[in-house]
Amino acid sequence: MGLKPVAVAFGLLLALQLFAGAAAAQPDASAARNGDRPVLAEIERRGVVRCGVSFNPGFAANDDGGRPVGFMVDLCRALAAAVLGKADAIEIRRLSKLQEFDAVAAGEVDVSFAQTSWTLTRDATYAVDFGPPIFYDVQGIAAWRLPDGRSALDGELTICVPAGTTTQAELESLIVGGKRPWKLRSFPGWPDTLEAFLSRDCAAVSADRALLTTALHMLDAPQDALEIADTPVASPVASREPLAPLTPNSDRMWMAAVRWVMFALFLTDDAGVTGANANFQRITGSSEMRRLLSGMPEVAAKAGLRPDWAYQAVVQVGNYGEIFDRNLGSRSPFKLDRGVNRPWTQGGLLYAPVFQ
């Protein structure tokens, strides 16, 4: 073989090697999509959505049959309906505040609904992303009344608080500022905190007001022996507790899926679209509701959601208002007022971007 044929053969061999290398470096389209959304790919493989929660009455607990129920559990169910088409395709894991951030960052849960307030420090410190606030609360204090019926909050007393919470930080700022002559006792988690209060180791206990209300509702103690007050008592501005879901910050597409499922619950609540009328509203509702309930399949595919994701979430679980009323509000034992947890058009804080 002469020099020229050898050069041609060598060139062809080199081109084939380069082509093979380029092909190996470029995965197929479906693999690329799964690589962009590893959490969704793992959920589809596993067949369930793993949600972290804190067990608190009304928010998350097991019913008499051992089935997880509650406001936060239903948000997890809505997510499973949107992603997998089955609201009950969930796995609930109980997390303490000390476990939550590491569990989310490590992928032990896909999302946490463990009643955690969104703060700058948490956002900047942990490898998690906060979704839209799904429950707005304020801080509260429950105290045993004095024998003569007077409020114990007016004098010196010891308050039990869960450690590492915004509740603890807020009370510490009041004490340091000289506004209240109180002392704090911190405990690793809410169950230990509540137990210490019920044992009268502390004259008062502080946590999110809704949490206090639902927990104390389940007690055998006479309700006239207790009082609940918004705090900070001596401050003109009540504390803000925007509770938001957490996802790992390594997967933007999963965060987008969680975010828009929550927004869909807000939007349908505002528009009066319920599980009972969603099928009718798909045809007769506003243009935005028709788009929402049809799912905008092309966009849904990019987000890793089912084509009818919003419709399934509302039909199988209900809109935000239905979820609230069933677990915390008028249809629950707790009868909590929705307050600011209403759509913005009704004077509340629930507000979603435009769905188009």
C-alpha cells in the first residue's frame, strides 16, 4: 500500500473514533431529560413520593387505621396525584427540626412539609430550596393561668420552647431587650417541649399559634385553665411564620414541579374550582382555569408532570380551601379560622403567578 492510501485509511479511522467519542458524550434525549430532573426520575422509578412531616394534630398524624392524614399530608398527596396520577402513592417520614434539612439535602425525602418557616439564615445555610409559603402563621404562647385566674404572662415565668426555632429566637430577643422578665428552657423537639409543659415543668409553652391551638385541643386539661396569646406580647408587630415546603437545591425542575402544584391549589381555590366541579370547569371555566385543568401538556412534559397534573391534584385531593377546611378549618375538630390563609382576592396572602 502506498503512502496516500495509508493516509486516507488513517484519516477515516480517526474520524470514526471522534464520532464514537462524540456519540458517547451525547446521551439520548430521554436520558438527558432524566439527568436534568433526577428527583422526578427517581420518583417515577420508585412509584411513590417521599414527604417529610412533623407529627402535629391537624397537620400530620396517623388515623385510627394507621393511615397518614392531615393538612401537610394532603399537600403531599396532591403532589403525588400531579406527578404519578395516584394521590395515595406517598411515603410519609416523620422528621424533627434537627433532622429535616439534612434529610432533604441527602435525598432521604423528596420534599419536606415539616412546618418550617422560611428565613434568610436557613435559605443561605442549608442545601435546600424553599417553595411558596403554604401556611402563614404567627407565634403564640400558651400559659397555665394563676390560681386566682390572672394571666401568668404578666410576671416572671419559664417558657418551654423547641430548640433551633424562630420561636426561640423571637423570645430571646424580647428577653435580651428587657421587654419581658422570662426564662427559656429549650428541648430537642416539639413533643418533648409539650410534655414538659403538660408536666408543669414550665409555666408556659411557645410555638406557632396554629400548632398550639390544635395540640391543646387534644388535651384533657380544662380549656379555661389555659390561655393562648399572640406574641411577641410587648412588641407592636407580631412575628411572621411563613411555612414553606423544602426540596434539595440540586434539582431545579423538581422545585418547579412542587412550586406549581402548590400554585394550582391556590388558583383553583381562588376561582372556586373544587374536586366536585373540576370536570365541568375544564370546559366552562375562565380561560386560565381551562388552561390549568387541561395541564398545558407541552409545558407539563418539560416540568416532568402528567398532562392532566392540576386536574388530578384537585379531583383526587381538593383545592387549597378544601384541604384547609377538612383538616384544620370548619370541617375539622379544630375550627381554625383561615385568616390570612385565604386567596389575595379575599384579603389573604395566597397569591400565584399567572398560569399561561
